[in-house]
Amino acid sequence: MAFFYFELKRFLNSPKNKICLVLLAAIFLGLFAFYQTTINKQSFDSNLTFIREQLQQSKQSVKNLQNQAQLDPDDQTISQQLIQEQEKEKLLSEELAALEKKDLKKAFQLEYQDALVQLEAMTDKNSDSYQNLKACIRYREAVKAVGGIPGFRVNSTSEAAFNIGHIMTGWLSSTTIFVLLTVLIADSLSSEIESSQIRFYQLLGGRKLKHLLIKLLVPVLVTFLFTLLLFAVLYLAKGLLDSFGTWSYPYLLGRTIVPIWQIVLQTLALFLVALLFLASLGQLLALIFKKSLVVIGLIIVFLTGFLTLAQEEWFQPLKQFFPFEYLGYGQLLNDAAVLPNNAFLIGIFYLLSLSLIFTLASYQLYKNFYYRKEGKA
């Protein structure tokens, strides 16, 4: 226990670590402010533009069908299409008026009615369009069931619980964030080697496996808990600005509806395992190269190199074989089409297995690590 407190104090007293923690907090607060102002406004304006375009297209369709109905008034199919299109035009007009007044509850209800009209007009019930629209309708019904505050599109609301859970999934999958976290957790041991501080650990039995594990866990736990604290602060800020909401608010994943708390738990679980993976990889590299800058540089090259390759079409089928693909839950959601089923569980097992291998390899190097005595060449 004494060694744990010693490592914790050493980690928190490091000027470099303090700078990284402050920088991480600044990034999160800056992203939140940007999200609250610019992103929300752009999303709202984009939705208004989309509704206007749909309304214009619907009006044109009504005119075309009216012309066809005049030429062939006995055609029942055209008459039925005209009635459906006129109903759609009416709903879109009311929805646009509600959005312009920022009456999201009314706009949500009108969009739900419009979706029902579209679903009824579809004849191919096995098509992707039909199934996707049906999933959207079920989503809106799920929002009503939990009493959530509706947003102007699927997977959107002003509620703090859903918003923070949603942005957590994206931010904790960001390569930029992981690059910063690498500086925090991946070079702890190499910094000690460079400063010769590690030679004094002999007095505390510092070559034992449990002490190496403490060196691994302290930066991971501090980083994880500090990240949780930042999101808790953002949740309180968002809740005071709008509403705290319910953690049961539905989230639409493809055609599956799950509560936002489930997304948050999976995101945090994978984030913690990702930190363990980065820390254990950093320890192994530190005992091989013994230079903190080399350790940081190599891991950043791994992260950014994978990100670059991930953009290539030929690399898509190969993503599932690289551990860097499983560092963020948001990444798993984005790449669901190229990943195997149960990618979340596979990622957890994959990263934990590699972390164990890296830690055992590090221990073999660590227990045999020694310094040359002063005065020897």
C-alpha cells in the first residue's frame, strides 16, 4: 500500500502530468462549448434546410399528380397517390412552421405522423427503406414511452443524460484524445529510467510483479477517474442549462433500440481496457528503449498510422485484426459493417489478452533491469 501511495504522489506531482491533465480538461470544456453553440445551431439549420427541400419536392409532386389526374380523372392509382402526397405536403408545412418556432415537441409529433404516412405508402415491406423507416417509427414511440424530451431528429435531444452519453461515445474514440492520453500513461516507467529514480526502488522491493502492476494501474486509474470527473462536470453544466433528463432515453443503433445508459457503460468499459492496453504497451516499450520520447513517439506512430490506413478502401477488411480498431466504442459503431458480430466482447478480450502478454513480458525485463555502478565504463 505504501508503494501505491508513493506512485500516486509521484504521478500527480509530475509537472508534465499536471499539464496534460489541464490540457485534457481544456479540450473537453472547449469541445463542449463548441458543441453547445456552433454544432447545435448548424444541426438545427441543416434540419430546417432539409425540411424546406422536402416540402418543395412534395409541392412539385402534388402539381405533377394534379396534372396527371386532370388528364386521366378515372385513374384510381393517381388519385390515391395525390391524396397521400397532399397529406405529406400538409404535414411538412406544419413541421416546418413548428421548427421555425422551435416547437420541437410538435415537430417531433408531426414527423412521426409523416413517417406513418410514408410507411403506409410503401408496398415492398422487405426493402431496406421500409425496415429503416419502421425502426425510426419504433424509436419515436420509445421516446414517448420513457417520457423523453424529443429532438428534431433521431438520436437527438436537449437532455443532458443523452447528450453527454452520446458525445462520450464519440470523444473517447478520438485518436487525438488517445494521443494526449499516451503522454499521460505510456511513458511513466521510461521517465523513471531516464531520471535514474528507478534505482531507489530496490529499498521498497520495486522489482516485484505487484509493484510493476501498481506502476501500470496508477496512471490508468488517475486518467480514467479524471475523465469521469470531467464528464460529470459537463453533465451538471448541461443539466443546469437545459434538463438532466433520463438515462433510459433510447438510442437507435441501426435498427436496434437500446437505452443510453447501456451505451455509456460499454463506452467506459472499453475506454478503461484501452487505457490498460496503452499503459502496458508503454511499459514494454519503455523497458526496451528506455527513452520516454521514443515510447511516446512509437505509440503515436501506431495510432496515427492505423488512422491513415483505416481511410483506405483495401484496408477495411483487415481492420478487425488490429487492436487499435477496438480502442473506442464509437469506432466499433462506425465500423460495424466490417467487424464481426459481438465486436465489443471481442475487443475487450483482445485488448486484455495483449495487456497481459505485454505486462508479463515487461516483468521479465523489469526484474532483470540493472544500472551500471558509478565509475564503470
